[in-house]
Amino acid sequence: MTNGQPKIRIRNLHKSFGSNQVLRGLNLDIGVGESVVVIGGSGSGKSVLLKCILGLVTPEEGSIQIDGKEVVHISERDREELLKQFGMLFQSGALFDSLKVWENVAFGLIQAHGMPRKQAKGVALEMLASVGLDARVAEMAPAELSGGMRKRVGLARAIATSPKVIFFDEPTTGLDPIMGSIIDRLIVHSVKQMQVTALSITHDMASARRIADRVAMLYNGEIIWDGPVAEIDNADNPHVDQFIHGKAEGPIQMQVRKP
Amino acid sequence: MAALDALALLGRTFLKFLEATGRLAVFVWNAFSRAWRPPFYFRAVGQQMIDIGYYSLPIVGLTAIFAGMVLALQSNIGLARFEAETQIPEIVAFSITRELGPVLAGLMVAGRIGASMAAEIGTMRVTEQIDALVTLATDPFRYLVFPRLLAGLITLPLLVLVADVIGIFGGFVVSVQTFGFNPANFINKVWDYLVWDDIFDGLVKSSVFGFIVTLMGCYQGYYSRGGAEGVGRATTNAVVSASILILVADYFLSALMFGV
């Protein structure tokens, strides 16, 4: 982590859905310009963590600070202002079906930043070019795109507003290894070029190694290990060891029925 | 024990009803209280007005013309018993403007627009598109919900105005072609008989129906859960709840406006 005040500071975060307690006192700092990847099994609460930071769900307890300012219970208006400095790549792309590809990419510029449509289209085409998509794709509907193209359009949309923080939710899930590698390279390139703070969640270790400066492992609602990506293979933690090597046996017990 | 169980069931149902009513009220409050802050989505309102009004014209027009025609046929049978067949124009005009125009248009739009809104917003919900809107610093209530509610309030009266004309024309066609009415006489009787309140009150009713249809479509879609099945359920709920609420509201509005 970089020195000084972290960009995002999370303390003692609790969130449950009914009787299912997903986050149980999670603590995490993300430094300015740092790329942190949170790893963890399916259902471990990685997506909930992102949604808590973005204000899509409200935690029951705990603190989330952005640039030192508490953001858990801020007003809708303040949250809208705050989110103007955020970008997000969703697992499914979450592209707007009713809009063309370029309108998806330009959406934040037009709606939230008030940029004229013509000018926003120019920026959208530049963004699409930066992720390897040409002007022909810009006029297509999201339904006409492949999985890899949807991710690229999602990435272009996430970076179009020049955010200071970008979240990546399972950026390579559902992609073949080559396309996964391409997406990771685009993420690293975008993050370094724009000097943004990045928080990614994934269970794809190859992807995590490519895009992370630092890795944090989420298990049982808490961060149980946190360190530079280069040190993950030497982490003296049986949970991390089991997870990164994909071992069936170990302290992490998956809830599966025996045949 | 059985009596206690029944009482508990009644209590649970009542609490669920209160919860749903409260949630609906908060939904409406969110939509209207946030709408006065810029940016304003005029393009979205215009698009919704076209969807609700222009694209519903064929189905509403068809419903209205046949309603007017059957009304003239049935009125002739009933009025013949009192040798009052000459009153057909008044009966058609009165029934269409006050009742059949708003209610039939409301029900047709509930089936067409309410369902499509619930499906569209429901799909956006389950595919994280609404979450994406939030992350793009766009309030879904202002961008998705309010333009639809406003378009429903404004557009349905316009649609009903057209439906009124088409419905009366249906009655005119049957009266002239089947019962040998003098065309000019029919038009004069309608013109002389109808008062502004008949039309205006029908339009006020239709505005309320437009609000109900769009509210149910948005509300059911916004809170849909559970993938495709959840979206299907939201769509059904939107149409059923809007249809029932239209009929309930119709009674109370009629009692209120027409002084029953």
C-alpha cells in the first residue's frame, strides 16, 4: 500500500441478508493508484463488498471512507457526486440493451457530466478504439456482441468518464483464457495509463496475478490475508495456499452434497 | 387453535398489505421528490409518450370502435322496449366519454405498456443494469421511473380523447348503416347532449389510470428478483394489479366526480 491516507478505507464492515451473515467485520485499505485484487470463493461476499462501497447495499455496521470522508450514510445527492469519480466493469457487462454500443460508452458523459451527444460520441469512439473495437461495433446493439466484446465495451464505459477509482467485478469470468488475458492486459494498461485506483474481485488466480499490485483474501466475511502479489505463493496461510492451488482438501470447506 | 391460526394468518396478511402499501408510497415519493433536481430527462419523457400514446393507438382505437359499435347495437335493443331508439347517440356519447373510453383504454394500456415496462425494468434489475446506472452517477428513479410516470399521466388522456372520437364514430357507423339514422342528426344530438364535464372528467380519470399503469409497471419491475422467472412474475403482477386498481379507482373517481 502507498503511504499516507488511503483512497478507500474500510473498517469493521458487517452485512447480512436475513440469517446469512456475509461480511463479518471486514477491514481493508486501498492506497491511491494501487491495484488491489480481492480473491475468495463463490459466495464469500466479494460482490457485496463492492456494492457496499458503491452504496448499492447499506452495511449494518462499520465504516467506509473515501479520501478520508465517511460515505456509508451520505445523501443521494452526495452519493451521485461521489460516484462521478468511480467506474465499474460488471461481471456480465451490464450494458444497456436499449442503447447502441457507443451510447452505452457515452452514457456517463452525457447523463452525469452533461456532455453534448456529438462530443460524447467522439469520446466513446476513442474509448472503443482503446479497447480494440472499431466504429462499426459502435453502432451495434449489445445483444449482437460476443462475451469478450461485451467486456471490452464494459471496460470502455468504465474508463470513459476518466474516473479516479475503477472496480472490476470478475473481469475474466466466462471468457476463454486468451480473451481473459487480453482483458487483463487492457485493464492493466488502462489503470497504469490513467493512474487510477483499482479494486478487482475474482477467483481466477491467473487474472489476479496479472492485474494486482496487492492481493487480499476474503474468507468467512473477513480479510484473512493481505500482501503484495509477489508474496502470495509464500503466504504462510493454509486458506490462501488451498485457494491459490485449487486444492479440494484443506481448511476451506465447500458446501457440496456427497454423491 | 384453529381460530388462533386463522387470526395469525389474517394479521400476517394485513401486515404484508401495510408493508406493500408503505413500500409503494416510498417508491412514489422517491420518484417525485427527486425529479425536481437536474438533470431533466426530457428525451426519456418524449420517448415514453410515444411508446404509451402513439404505439398504443391501433389497439386502443380498435377497442374503442368496437365498443362504440356494440354499444349502439345493445342500446337499440334496450331502448326499443321504451320506443326510445332516438336516444342512441346520447347513450353512446355519454357511455364512451365517461366510462368506456377511459376504462378500456386504461385496461388495454395496462396489458401493453404495464407489462412491457415491468419486463424492461425487471430485466434491467436482474441483469445489473440498474446497478450500472447508479455507478454511472444516474439516479434510476429520475432516469427510469419518473419519465414513465409523467408520460403516463400526460399521454393517456390524449389517447382517451382519440378513443372517445373513435368510439362515438363506431356508434355512428352502426346507427347510420344498421338503424338508418340521419348522419347529421346523429352528430347534432351528440354535440347538443355532451357537456364539457363529461369529457373533462373522463380525461381526469384516464390520467389517474395512466399513472396507475405506469406506476405498477415500474414498481413491479424495479423490485423483481430471481432471474427470468422473477421478471415473468413481475410482468403478470403489473398487469393484474394495474387492472384491478383501475377498476377500483374508476368506481371511487366516478362517485367523487359525478356526485353519486
